[in-house]
Amino acid sequence: MTSRPALRAAASVVSPTGSGWVPGPLELMYTDDLHRPFDALVDHELLRSGPRVSHLDLAQALLADDVVAAEAGSPDLIVVASALPDLHPYAPVAPYLYGRLGGARRRFTVSEQGSAAAFTALRIASAQHRSGRARKTAVLIAEQSTHAVPGAGLGKARPSDSAVLLVLDAGDGARVEEVSEMRGPDSTAPLGESLARYAEENGPRRVLIVLGPHVDPALPVPPGAAVHRVDRAVYSTGVWLELARNHSAWSAAYDLVVLCETDARAPGNSHLLALRTGSRTPAADARAR
């Protein structure tokens, strides 16, 4: 067994220019067939007139930065997290990342899980690192906004053309301590209990709680804990965009960063990622006392 993976680098992209791909008759027929069993109303004009930024476009925009590409180079594992369907049905992104980054013999996409996809991808990556099967992982979290079905049951959430690339390795950095899921009619109570546990174990002033845009505003937050609320009404990438932009500053200021999100399509499903940014641990504190 080896140590938990650490966040080595993170990068993000929002609203890049798409490739200009327009669905043809065969793609539209495929889309109709895909949605017919669910009695979903497909609007072809939405596909033709939207921004049309695919997951592949997002990946290319991220790796156009040579520094980002170098940091992510030669991973043992590549995982793509897709909360919503991609624009282009025939352009898998994981093989593209392998072609650009090299290294990985194992590469796949986590999909059909909504906002849980990114958390599942990190749970898999963490398990691979702890078991010694990976020493470096690239995780791409992608979301695009051109969909054939209006609204897609997202409520107030608005899909965005955005992506985040997380690079995990065995070096120094914020370590993945826990990835957990709360399911049920109401996930607010168990999520609040987890936050209270972290504050008690670490001291509330050393914990930062990052709340995604779809977390219940009534969620009880431990007194004294710092809170960062994500105000972007995007569907799945909100907390990850904030992590990519702020992880270095957060690591310097706090011992633990806890990211929380609730699925806008399934309010009973919430997810949590805890990153150990400092050297202190609850076990070490207990021994010191």
C-alpha cells in the first residue's frame, strides 16, 4: 500500500471557442434514437444554434497551455468525468488525452452519474494510488452546454462550456483524504454531520468548507469554520473551477479543504471531497494531547 494521492497541479478553462462542428443528418438521427425510449422532446435547432463546444474542444483548450501539458504528461491513469452528455457522439476524449500526454495504458470515462461523476473519478484515482497501481493520474472534469433536450431537468442550473484538469501524484500537495456520497430523500443532514466531524477533529478555524451552488442554503455549517460559497450556477463544474483557481492559496491557509456539492437533478444526492492540505492530522493531534 502507498500513500494517498496529492494534488500536484490544476488548470481550468471556461467558454473557449468550439471547433464549429455542426451535426449532420446521421448525428441527428442518432440523437433522436437515443432519446426516443425516454419520450424526450429533441430540438434539433438547439444543436445547430448552440455554442457547440465539445469535451474534445475543452481538452484541447486546456492542453494548448504548454505548462499544463507538461504537468500532466505521462500519467499512469487518465479518467474523464462527464456529468452531462458530450456534444459529439463519436469523439471519445480519453484516447485523445492519451495521445497528447502519453504514459497511460488505462484510460476511461465516468458518465451517467450527473454531478457525482467527478467525485467517482477521484474515488477511483485515490484507490489506484493507495493500492500502488498508479503514481500519477490526470482527471478531466468536463461540461458542455449544447444539448438536444431543453432544460434536461436541471432546474436553475445552467450547463456551461467549462472544464478542469486535475493532476494527482505521490509528491507534496493537498492529499485526498476522503471522497464520500450521501444519498436519500434528504442529504443535507448527513452532509452537515460530516462537516461537524471534520471541524471537531481539526479545529474549525483550520477547515475551509467550499459549498457548491446547488447545496441547500440551510445546510448547518460548523461555527468558526471558514466558508467559500460558489455562486456560479453551472451544473457540475462550479466547485472544481474554484479549486483550480484557489488550491495553492487554500493549501497555505488551511489544514483541510472540504468540497461539497449536491446534484441539481437529484437534490437527495450530495458529495464530499476532503483534501488534507496541512501536516496536522487528527491522529497526530490526539497523540500530542
